[in-house]
Amino acid sequence: MPVQVIVFGQLTDILGNRPITIDGVADTGELVAQLNQRYPALANAPYIIAVDKQIVNGNTTLAGNNTVALLPPFAGG
Amino acid sequence: MITERKPKNIFTQGPITASFIADSIQKHDTKTNIGGHSIFLGQVRADEIEGKKVTAIEYTAYEEMALEKMHVIREAIFAKYPLVCMHVHHSLGRIRAGEICLFVFTSSAHRKAAIDACTETVERLKAELPIWGKEIFVDESHQWKENK
């Protein structure tokens, strides 16, 4: 089941503004590993992960059809 | 528990104008149980970084998530302080130095609750809402804003 990856802020400088579809990943750990391979600059970038708008900590299972957002440090206001 | 307050949109394309703020104040003249308002206005600062001046900040957000999170913050602030009302507006898009990008407005029977709720709301939204600012320099190069 594919997951859709969206990124914001400084991460758009690395991954662009378009959502990326990744297939065949079971959890966020596998997803990040695959993204790091495709976008080496991502490995050193600070961000947290939200799965379907909920911030997750540690490796999180992806059931499929999830939206995974990579969120660099917030800078509102 | 069913709450009476539904998630509200906080985002506006472009700067928040002085006339919008004035109208917003004016609209409270029928709420005569209010005795004090507190307002915070965030303005885009022309920071100078390595000799280059910031001319604008381009704001983007993960809007759906931000609105859900703002709703949680709003509920928590209403539970903590005896507020009559609260209004939050944040700009998206390119806001030039000197323009207003954030408007937080709290009202209560007495000043202390309004002031404390306003401060806490500003602090929480800066820390918790997924919003980003791209600082645009005179030569159109950019860097990403960091909240201090």
C-alpha cells in the first residue's frame, strides 16, 4: 500500500513542493531510510514526523494509504 | 463532551490590515460583559543577516493540521482562563517588512485573564503550529526563519 509523503519549510528545498508517493514501506523507519537514499541532504535535516496529522515518536507502523508529513522546526508568528 | 466551539480558520492570504484590526475591535461593542481586551500583533522585522536585509517573509503552513492544533490550544486556553472570546489570525503568503502577520485578540471581564491568555496563546501557537517562514532578502535569495 503506497504512502504519500509531504514536506514543508526548508525541506521543500531538498524534496520539492510536490507530494511523493512511496510504495512497499512497512513503517516510518523504512520510509525515512528510503527517502535518505533518494535525497541524501535529508539525513542531516532536523524534522519531526506526523502520520495523518498526528505527530509520532519513534518507529511507527504504516498501514497504507497514510499521509506522512515531514515537519521542520515551526516558525509561525 | 460536545464543545460549542468548532475549529475556526485562522489563515488569511496576505498581511493583516489595520482596518481589519479596527473592525474586529469595533465588533465587540455589543459584548458589554467584557471589561478588558488584550491584543498581540506580530510584525515582519527587517532583520539584517550577514549584510543582507530581509524584505519579506513568505509564510506557508500545513493548514489542516494547524487548524486542528489551534482548536486544541483554543479549548485549553478557554478551560484555563475566564475569557469571553478569542480571535487568532495568521498570514500566509508574502508579507513585507513592516506589515502585520499575526493578530491575537483575547477579551475578558477583567484585564488579567485577557492579558495572560493572550500571552500564552502567542507562545503556544509559535511553538506548536506547523507554520514556516521563508525570509526573502533584497536579492531574492532566502533563508528559513527560526523561532527564538
